Amino acid sequence: MSDKSLAITCGGTGGHFYPGLTIARHACEHGWSVVLLLSGKKVDEQAAIAAEFDIQTVKLKIMPSPGNLSNAVRFIIGAVFGTLSAIAVLRRFKPDALLGMGSFASLPAVLAAKLLGIPIFLHDGNARIGKANRFFSRWARHLGTAFPPVNGEQVKCACSSVGMPVRPELLDNDCTKEAAVEHLNETYGTVLRPELPTLLIFGGSQGARIFNQTFPEALRGCEEIFFQVIHLTGANEFEAVSALYALAAFPVLCLPSTTEMHLLYRTADVVIARSGGSTVAELCLFGKYAFLIPYPYAAERHQNDNALFLAAAGAAEVIDNAQCTIEKADELINRWLAAPDEFVAAGKRGITLARPAAAEIMLQLIADTSGDVQQ
């Protein structure tokens, strides 16, 4: 697969950027030339992350959302000037193909590739293929999905489930729970114990009241030390959540964020989280049972579809955000603690759904079907 070049447009949220970065890293390891086309509010941060892996980036202007009439003029202007800028970049880089990772932030790059005759490929990180990718599919050769799509009939190109590209660091299968706990204790000065059932809670980079208030409040009544908790709070709410755990009788590791998510998954027995595409893919990879609370404002409620995919295998339970009260949280926790081994066993069902080679599969698909480029 060497001597090829690939442009990847993956601006916007981390849910688009990190899978695109993973494919880029895999491509570079196989001798491809790669450039990431970034757009959105976090382009500087994302460009810095890509630079750590010696991956070239180009920052495009922010592409306004087409969501409402007030944005229509800005959207059209952004699309026109963004496309002209993307054309210049693609003419300079001369990629064999362009891969779009979803969202209308990718429109300028996808449209530029269409105008230049560059083969277009798409990846969607959710069980429900998004509006942008459904629109782009009329120009694409193939769309790969993280999970079997619930609305595949709306796609206008070839479509197959290839899996979600997850960071290579998560694919280290040699780390045991004991080793992960030892590392966390040494790093953070905690007293986690490998024999204790462990609950991992996280609600995204910004946190959420459900995760940062409801569950800590429910856990405050637990006075016996027969389990432990790891909680990622998001940067803004770390101090407030830490205060809620201050008098906890059980071992706690409270962090704003981490770059060592694989250690937390290795330590955890059960997870409470949202159901973004990357989270669900990682739960499958590590075989962890989850109580999933889909983000209620996700576009077309796509997080519900992701959660139902894992729940159908018996490896998750879906809880409506509006119903997640302190009483409900207390019921979930007590049910887990009554039979922790059963939840561990149920979580392993998700392993059969894991696609650890997703980045390689997507890249091979591009290599096999990109063909000659007319420029």
C-alpha cells in the first residue's frame, strides 16, 4: 500500500478528528503521504496533536453549520471560499484519494475533490449515518461505517461496516487489571485495589450533570469498602466533583481527563457513559458492560442507535437521560454490586463486535478501489 497519498478531512469535533488521525497514522506507517484538512474551533489544538505524529495538516476556515436560515448566507459564503481554498490545497498535494470523516465541516474539501476528479471515500462513526455523509455519498465511491448502519438504504454509494478506527494505544492487550491499577496508584497516589469491583464514570470532555452530580450523590450513601470508582469529570467541573467524593469510604480516582484511557478500561468492570461512536467501539474492544445514557441532543438521536447496537448483544443497558435520577442511579449501582461477576461476564459479549483492524480495513478499501485520478 506504499507510494500512495491520501487527504483526510476530519475537522470539527473529536469524534471526527481522532478516527481520522488514527487512519492517518496507520497510513503513514505503511508509507503513504498524508495530509489532514482541519476546520472548526479546535484546529490549532488538533494540528498540534497531529504534529506529534509528524502528520502534515492544513487549516481551513470554519465552515458554518447549515442548520437554520440565519446561517444560510454564511454557509454559502463559507462553502464557496472554503472550496476554493481546498482546491488550492488538493492541487498542491495531489492526493490519490480524499477521505471524509463526516460533518458539513468537510463540505469544502469533499466538493473540491469532486471538482478535481479525486476519488472520494467516506467514514461514518455512528450506527445512524449522518446527514452530511448521506449527502456526500452521491459523489463517493465507498462509505465505511463504524457499526452496521440502521439507515444504509439512504446511502447513494457502496457501503460496508468496517469498524471504528481507535487509537493504537488502546490496542495494547498485554496490560492486566493488576498492572493498570499499580500504574494508576503510582501516578496519582491513589489506593485502588485490583480485587475490588470497579466503576468507571465519564460523560465527555465537558462533563454533564447526570455524570458529575447525580451519580456521585447516589454513591455518597455507600459506606462499605467493597468497590471503587474512577470518574472523569471534564476540566470545568473537576473541583466540584472531587468535593463530592471527599468523604467517600471507598477508593476513588477523580480526574479531569486522561491520555491513558486504556488503563481506565483495563481497571474498570462496569462503565457509565454517553454512547458516542468511539465510546461504544472502545467498550466492545475492552469487553466492558455499560450503562449507557445517550446524549439527548445528538443529531437525529444517533447516540441512541449506537447504544442499542451494544445493548442488542446483551453488553449494555440504555437509560433515558430524563429518567436518570438519583434514585435510578442508586438502583443501577445496587444492581451491579449485587452481582458484579455477572456484569463482567455480560460485558465480554461485546468483544465479538469489536473491529480492532478498522483503520487497516478502511485504508485497504481505499487502496483497492481508488483507481486512477483524473486531474
